[in-house]
Amino acid sequence: MTTNKKVYGAKNDSEADVVRSVEDGNPSEVTHAAFIVANYKGKNPQPESKRVGKWLFFVAEKYIDDTWRNVKKAVEDGKLWKSAKVSTAWRSKGSVYVICVYTHDCDNLDDVMKMRSHLREMGFKRPTSYKSDDQTNAGIYSDHSAGFAMYKA
């Protein structure tokens, strides 16, 4: 899912060569895109999205490339739902990156928590937050916003 749309509201809106997302690269090295995305590569269809949501993991720069490779492989192999994304060196705040692992229905608590359990098995042990894409679209981005996390686990 590569797009040529400029990213607005990020670091410098006048950077014409910056795109919203790319599909390859190490997060710590990508400086021409805001995100790297991973998509399911299998032949069997994943469930269609109803109300998309995501688990948010904040990862230190020294771990981000290896962590992202593991998440990307899990998505491509169908072990996680059909998409995830990671912020890049261009978009990240300081030396902290965010990985978003998507679920197809934020209202399906069983599915959301099943995904969280699988992520724990992958090494994401610390408590984290989950929010819907509706919250993101409404501009709710931090614990300072009312009702940020739909779930914490």
C-alpha cells in the first residue's frame, strides 16, 4: 500500500518527497515516509473489517528494527490480522517509535483480547492501550484526551 500523498501535520509539510507509507525498510532508517506498513500476503481471506481498531506499542529505537521485522512477518503469515504499521525515523518522536497492530472489530472484545494474547506470546508483555480508528480520526492521540483507551491490557 504505497501512496504518493504528502503527510500533513507531521514534521515539515513542504517536504515534497515524503509519502504517507511504504512497504519496505527498517523504521530507524526510513526518512522519506511517515510509516512502514505490513499487509497479509496469504491466499485465504482475512475477516473483513467492521470497526477497525489497534493495539499501540511504543518501542525504543534500539529495538525497533528487529521488533518490526517480527510483527511484519506475523502479519504477512496471517498470525495477526491483515495489517500493521510502524512509525519511521522521519515521523517518530525522539527515539521512540509506535507500532500499531490492527484488529478487524474493536467491539469484539474476544477477538481484541485474543490478538493481545498472541502479541504477549510474541514478547509484547508491558501493559498497553487499544483504540478504535474512529478515535484516531477524531484526533484522540494521547492519555490526555478524554476516553483515549477503549481497552488497556
